[in-house]
Amino acid sequence: MDRLWSPWRYSYVSACGTPGGCIFCDKPAEQDDEANLIVHRGRLCYVLLNLYPYTNGHLMVAPFAHVAEFEELDAETAAELVALAQASVRHLKSVYKPHGLNVGMNLGECAGAGVAGHLHMHVLPRWVGDANFMTVVGETRVMPEDLSETYRKLKQSFEGAAG
């Protein structure tokens, strides 16, 4: 059996299932956007990088309010969530020039939600061939860009749009 060692994931997997806060509530409350990979803050929602991305540039848009059910989002928060998802698409297209994008939510644990208690929308760029032999055969993703570089590029893009 082949093994791929990833010791940096230990802190994540060892904390799974343990009682504690919600990452989508805790991260913005810490007020350390770079450490928490938050690239943009809106009034009701924010945009952050996925710590374990499917592809480089994998963003998530989450409301500041702790809401699990999509239908329970108030209209104003839902509107900002969609507007920030649209802005994320524009920034990803500008910065990464992807061939396509996936945009969506996994609602509920059985639907694939890693954090089922706090809804969030995924926005991720896709390229022809990004599911190569490493993904298909080795069940391993190869990320060509460090998260800190991805953060720098997208933070700069969001800030440039605001100014």
C-alpha cells in the first residue's frame, strides 16, 4: 500500500468531532484576516480561501450569522452572499483565467457539507485536465501554488476592485 504523508493536516483531523466553536464564526471574530485566509469582508458576509482547496483559488462565501439552513437566510444576507459569489467569480476569472468554475453549496452532512451547521458557498476555478491521474488514480491533489500566494493575489484583486 502506498502512503502519502501530510502531517500538516493532523491539527485538522484531530480536531474533527471535538466540541468547540464554528470555524465560520470563529475565523472572522479573530480579526486576523491573513491568518484566517479572509480575502474580503462585506457587511453581512465574507469571502475566504478554503484551507484544503480542491483547486488553487478555491473560495468560500459565508454569512457572519450562524445559519445552517439556506431557507432561513434573511433576504438581505442572501443577496449579499450571491453578490459576493458573483464578485468571487469575476476575481477568479481575472486572476486565474480558469476554463470554468464550480459554484454551489452542500447543505447538510449527507450532501457533503464538511461544516453542516454554518452554510457557505463554494466558488472554485476549474481547468481542463485538473482531475489528472494523481486525482483519479492516486486520490491526491497536486496544488501548484502555495496558499499564501493565492491569498496575496485574491486579496489584492478584491482590494483593487474596492478602490
